[in-house]
Amino acid sequence: MSEILKAEEVHKNYRIGKRTVEVLHGVSLSVQRGETLSVMGASGSGKSTLLHLLGGLDKPDSGDVQFEGNSLVSMKAPKRAAFRANRCGFIFQSYHLLPELDVLQNVILPSMAARRKDAKTRAEHLLDRVGLCGRMDHRPMELSGGEQQRVALARALMNEPDLILADEPTGNLDSHTGENVLHNLFDLAQSEQLTLILVTHNEDVARLCQRELVLKDGKLEE
């Protein structure tokens, strides 16, 4: 396997009033193409911050994040936005579906900028893979939490990304529903040959990945 993502001595602080909160203290990480990796840590340990930096949603105060050897930190905003749209898919604990759109429209949405001619076919295929082919014309509020998260999973894969970043994807779900969502996630990651980085505080979820890391005191540990 070849390296797809790398973080080098990443530091990130936040200002809260007059106080500086140190979150990440020199995090370094290498991820191989096709690998499944979990990052565990207590609430407030900086897991989501790390994921946002790896996906180009935010920039570190110092250090670098590279995707396929290209620095996300030095990329201009339009190129970084194109990376997020086409090469990286995000799944969040809160589903972030647009309530005014139906399920099919929510999944198609990321493809609109790329003007994919096969967008409808691709979205229908993904919804079938996650067991929601019969719910395509429903609005998000007509779905259960688990169904909404499966829609969010399909949406994340719409543009055939290489990398999926999942932030507590089962955090709002009961254990049985969460298991179903994880089954869909890992099944699709394998069949579409994706690299998956999953942030969680659940040890059972973390063990599903090939490699487990722990974020503690602002640094990663094996």
C-alpha cells in the first residue's frame, strides 16, 4: 500500500476570550491507501479538530497535512474546496441533511458542481446499497436517525472520493441501529476501495478498524 495522507507535527490552539486553549501538540500521522483507522479519545480531546484538519476544513497553527504528497495547508481556498468536494467525503454525528430536499436530492447534491451526467443513477445505486431504495422520495424528517445517517453515508460517497472521514457516525444512534450503519460503512469502504478514518469514543467501534490510535493530551498514541 502507498501513503495517501500524512500529518506532520500539527499544532492547533483556540482563543476563548483571553485564554488560549491548546488542543493538538505536535500530532504526526501516516495513513496508507485503503487502510481503515480509528482515533479514540475522551470528549474534548481534539478528535474532531484533528479530523477537520485532515479534511482541509481548517488549518493548523503550525505543521502540515498532505494528501497524496500535496500540502492542504498551502493550497489556495478554491483548490482545497475542490479536494473536499471530489476526493474526501465527510460523515458527521449530526446528519446535516437539508430538510427541504428529499432523500435522493440530498444524495445528488454534492455532484451538482461537478455536473455528473450519471448523478441520479449513482445516487440510486448508493441508496440501494444502504437499503433505502424505497425511501428516495421521503424528506429527512420522515426517516429514523439510522436511516438519516445512511443517507448521509450515501451522500459522502456520491463523488467517489478516495478518503472518508467519519466523526462519531453512530454517536446519536442506539447500539443496534449503529451496528447497521457501521456494516454499511465498512462494506462500502471495502467495495469502493476507500481509505477510512473514523473518530469515536467507543472501543467496540474502534476495534472494527485495522489500526487503532488514541488521542491523549494533544498527541496520538498507538
